[in-house]
Amino acid sequence: MPTKRRRPARRPARRPARRTARVNPWAPFADLRTRLPDLRARLPTLRKPDLSAVTLRTKIAVGVGLVGLATALVVLLTKKGGPIRLGGPPPEPPTRKALSSSEMPTKSWTGLLGVYRARGPNFSRLADGRNNFRAGIKDKYTTPSEEFFRELKRDYGIERVISLSGSEPAKRTPALARAAGLEGYYFPMGEKSLGPRDAYEQIRAIMRKGNTLVHCTHGADRTGAIIGRYYVDEGIMSVDEALADMEKYNGKDYTFETVIDFIKYGAQD
């Protein structure tokens, strides 16, 4: 029997591709050139001001006002010959190593922040976020001068100095600080007699302004009592935390009971 041949499947006829009309994106702007003159005619006419009508007195007043504005900007951007410090205290200088006995007394504290603990200047920043400092000033360690306090202001932003001890350097410190352009305060007290309540409240009010250095002879007992109670009253530390912080700066193996009681209970008179 003869075999049947299969017919090949018919392929569907190809439909011609549709040609879409090209859209000209610039068509809406085709008549812009013809519309420009009409648009220009609708715009209001700007006229230059006639300065001939302004009196001489008005011109002088405007000139003086501009000069005053420029002067105010200069004063705002500069402060006693230097730029205003924005965003907190100035950057701290590089920390130096502990000084040897042959380098004492030192006339500069640049780089000594936090170097000494429990001896020497005991120069440290407080944990109150107000750029306040604590330290000890003793002839054996430091010889304060006007330049010394100018340096503290320039390097650490210190603007106020509070002296707590009755030693000779502490007596000289407020006057030297004021001569250097800082505020100087003197509240002499002893380790066993930490002064009346109103003296402490005055010290606390000054410290709340910030940028203040509080010092006694060693920066341990009197300074530790004032700073510890200040921490407690400001809600920065508990009594136990303030006592532990005070001990960090005390180089002795004992602490005056009056200092402990002052931190715990505050001034009693």
C-alpha cells in the first residue's frame, strides 16, 4: 500500500506591523515664538527708582545704618580679637606626661588636664557638662600669673575662678584672674570649717554659669567638699557617687569627717 504523505502545517500569515505616528515632544512649544511678544506685553513694566527724590538726610541715615549693621556683624563674629567659640569649649591641647620635680613649679597647665590625680595641680574637668574645672594651686606646683590665666581662658574656655583656701597663691589668684580678663572670686575656708550656707549657694550659682575653675591648695578636701555637694544638689550624682568621686582626688589615706558630712548633708549653718 502506498504511504500517505503528511502535508506540512501551514504557517500563519504575518500581519504587517502597525506604524504608530511619531509624537513630536516640541509640538506644544511650536508657536512659542509667536506668543512671546504677546507675553512680554502683558508683563508689568519695571521702572528704576528715582533716587533724585531721596533727600540727603535719608541717604546719610541709610549709610549710617549700613555701617552700624556691618559693625554689629564684625562684633558678633569676633570677640576680643578672636573668633567666638561655638558648640562648647575649645579643643583640649595634647596631654603632657607628668612633670618631674625639677620642672616644678610649672607656669603653664597646657596639656595637664587630667594628668594629675591625687597630687600636683589636680587639674580636671567636672562631670556636669558645663565646662567647669577643679584644681589645686600651691607654690610647690604652680606659679599663677596673668599670662597663666589668659592661657587657661584660651586653651580651656575658663572665664571664672573661685579660690577657696587662705594660702598666699589663693589670695593672689582672684586679682590675677581679673587682670587677665576673667572673673575672680574669693571664699576662704578650712577643711574643718567649710563656710556658711550662703557662701556655698553663691559658689553654686557661679558654677551654674559654667566655664568656672574651683580650686583650693591641693584640689582635694575643700574643693572636693564643694564639688561633691554641688553634684548632689544638681542631681548629677548620688551621695555615694559623689563621695567616691571625691576620693579619686585625695592623695591621703584619710578624709576629714567635715568633708564627708558636707557632701552628705550640705552646710549646717
